[in-house]
Amino acid sequence: MGEVAMKIQFSDHTKDNHSDVLVLGVFKAEKGDVLLNAAERRDLKAAINYSLTGKTMQDEGAAESDPQTYIDDIVHNISCDANFKGVAGQTLTFAAPVNSPHKKIILLGLGNRPLTTNAIKPCGKPLHEALKNTGYTNADIIVPKPKQKGILPHSKATAALADAVNVASYRFDKYITDQRKTDNKSLNLNFLTNEVAKTKLDYSLFDAVTQGEFLAADMGNEPGNVIYPESAAELIQKKFKNFPGVTVKVLDMAAMEKENMGAAIAVGKGSERPPCMVVIEYDGTNGKTGNWPLALVGKGITFDTGGISLKPSANMGNMKMDMNGASAVTGAMYALAKRRAYTKVVAICAFAENMPGGKATRPGDIIFDRAGKSIQIDNTDAEGRLVLSDALDYIQDLYKPKTVVDLATLTGAVMGALGHTYSGVFTPQNALWKKLDKAGQKSDQPGWRLPLHNDFNKAVNGTISDLRNTGGHLGGLAGASTAAELLHQHIKASTNWAHLDIAGTAIPANGIANGHGVRWLDQFIADNFENLNDNKRPTKLQTLKR
């Protein structure tokens, strides 16, 4: 999968091993051009002194290494660059003083006080670029500790910046063999903090989600000749093999036929690679929770040609990312398992390859789904709703979750409405929408609620069948809503359900999968389905028994 060239560590000082670059975080100027008030200057002076010597300002001999000259040099460089105001993500790089153990100093703007995780996120990419531009591969990084009490503890702010830089380092270059790959040197970053143990714990929780996001991005970026239904199932089995509390089940073609999953099977008929369903069970409660309160469902079309209703050739290559609903669900489950979340969640990924082979489903065909409903195929390029229909019915029947959330790169219509900025959210429950909206805002992966309506529901009723897989007489109108209503037809009355159409957010304009949805789901689960919140987390990760 993709490689990430980044080594992150945390220590309280660098007395015996200074890095070539020193990074100093500064807040946005609030009064005139003063970036560092008197108290912050004292704190920064003490922080630099300790990072260089391992001594506090009260220790004997500390005055000999008093870094007042460093502070003066920093202030001088700030005053010489009128454009640097400490805005979040702004950087200013200059040569370190002659007697400094460092060679370069980077000022990193952190924006307004107090810090929040969302405010820190935009700082990761500019800092990563600034570090690479120095030509050096190692750096010491100090995040300031503001005097006023803020939303974010200092340990978490430091961990959040470390995570933001790590996220910015992601690249998918495993197939590049020329100089462009060898030029990417690994960065070694040392974050300085006097709360090393706590910061390491905070970072491990951030990193668990990031690793889930990287996994989802990798799955979406792999070409269709590498990731297809069978290999996707094998990858998931491999990734979750050694996690406690995790069980992976694969429903192959024979099992799907036994389950009467005619809708999903119909999608994969044109391909030589048969469809499959992958169920991931995660129980982080040591069996203390009997039921399954939440189920996640992901669309996993590993490559979508459109089938007989063939897509235009332009940008068809991006349809390797039509599985990004399933990859987001996989990444979210991976994050839960890696951070050992105290929760119980089941997920199902519906994998198929939609190809125009000789045995492919034709427009006009009528198939039967797992629920026993007949569906007329108006358009074979409306295939995602078919695999999801069987997955939704299966997961509700076998696990009886109270809440179901499905993710799918389902429609171009949602992109027409919301672009690449928002995901479309469809749910009949106001309370569930509010929870998803809050989690989306907190994770910086916002959703926008779009309508379900009886008119749209009736539009997917068939004339010679129970249902049809398009909006029928509405033509292309309200395409995202009619697609959602076909899924709605497969939701039991007792189930709280939401459909997230992530076609625009999970298939970016640059054609590089980003793992979108992992952070959103993780935040949603942390807020609503975990017994531990951020203020009650253990001082070390839980050890779960299988």
C-alpha cells in the first residue's frame, strides 16, 4: 500500500541530540503586530532553554545557556516580515543564530487562541512543506502553552499537530520507480513537551484514526487490477487478523446465493471476478454488551464501468474509487480496533465489479433481492443501490442493530448539488441527523441534509415489478434522493437509518483517494456509541480479551 515517510517521537528535551531545524508555534497577533506577549516570551524562552539543555531556568548553570538571543532573533525576523501574522498554517523560515545548535528556525502560525483540533489541522501541510523545503530531515517542534484555559489541553494540542503533519505526509507512490520516489526523504520529528506520557497516549488515539484513514485511502487508490472483490476480502482479513475483539466473515458467491442476494449478484454477473460480502464484527466491551447497537454498511464497487449502460471513457479510471464507501467503513472499523474503543459495532462491505461481459445484467432485466422484492433494472450504472439493498437487508436480519449508517459513492447528482465540499445525508430521524451533523463538524468532514420524500419514494416503484433502480418518471431529477429512497425501501420500521452519499467528498477532483468518512464515522461513534469520552479515557490503552 502507500508508504508514509515520517517518524514521530516525543521527549522533554534534546540536551544530547539537537535537530537541524527548530519549529516554534506562535499564535495569531491579537493586538497590533505583537505576536508574543510578555508572558509568552518568558514561556518560549524557558521552553527553548529546556529543550536545548534539559534545565529549567531555576537550575544551576541555566543562565549560561540563556536563549534570550534566540528570542531577540525571532522577534527581529518577525518584524522584518510584515506578512507573517501567525495565521493558522503560515510559516516563516530563517537561519538560526550563529551559536545555535540548530541550522534553521521555522515559525509556524497556529491561529487564534485557544487552540482546537480543527484549527490545528490546516497547519500540518504547510509545516510539512516548510520542513521539506529546508533540505533537512530532522526537527524539534515546540507547541506553545497559552496561559488561559482553552478547549484543548497542551498534550492534546501537541499530539494534534503531530498527527496533522503525519496526515500531510501521506502519498501513494508504490508504483513510481524513478527519481521522484527516491527524492522523498523520511522526516524525523521530535515534539518537545513536559507531558511525554500523556502526549504519547493522546497521539496514539489520533494516530489510530489516521492509520484507518490511510488504509481507506490506500484501498481507494489501488487500481482495479489489484483491488477486486476477492483481493479486497483478503486484504481485510489480513489487516484485522491480530486484533482482539475482531471477527471477519466473508460471504463468497456460494454463500451469497444461499442468502438469495440476487441484487448484488446481478451487479457482478458481467465480471470474471465474482462479488462477495465482508462482515467485520468489533466487540471492544469484552462481551459485556449483548446486542449490536450500530451497523455500518459500505458500497464496494471495486471498478465501475457502468455495465451495459457504459460510462463515458473520460475519467472512467477514477471509478476504481467507487468502492470508497466500503473503504471508509473498513478504515473506521480499523480505527476502532486499533484504539481499542469501548464499543460494539458490526460492519458489512458489499464488493462487486460492474463490467459489461456476456453474462452481464441488461437494462430491462428483473431481478429479486434478498428481501424478496423484484427490481427492474432501468440502468446498469445504478448498481450501488443494488449491492447496498442486499447488504442492508442482511445486516438488519442477522444483527438487528438499532442504528444503521451506510456510506456510498452513490450518485453524480449529489456532486452537482454539493460539489466536493459536503456529503449528502439522508435520514428520516431528526435526532440521528443532529448527531451526524455534529460529528461531521467536529471531524471537519461536514454533511448537508438532503430530502427524503414520499414523491421520491413512489418514483422508485416499478410498473411491472415491485421496484426499479432509477427515479422512473422523474428521469434524472432528484437523483440523489430517489437513490436514497430505494435504500429506504429496505429499512425496517424499527431501525434508525442514515445514508451518506459521499460521491463528491470521497472521490476528490485530483483523483487521489483521501479516506474520507473514516474520521466522521469515528467521531460519530465516539460521541454516541462509546462508554468512554475524552475526559474519561484510561491512562493506557485497554487490553481486550478475545
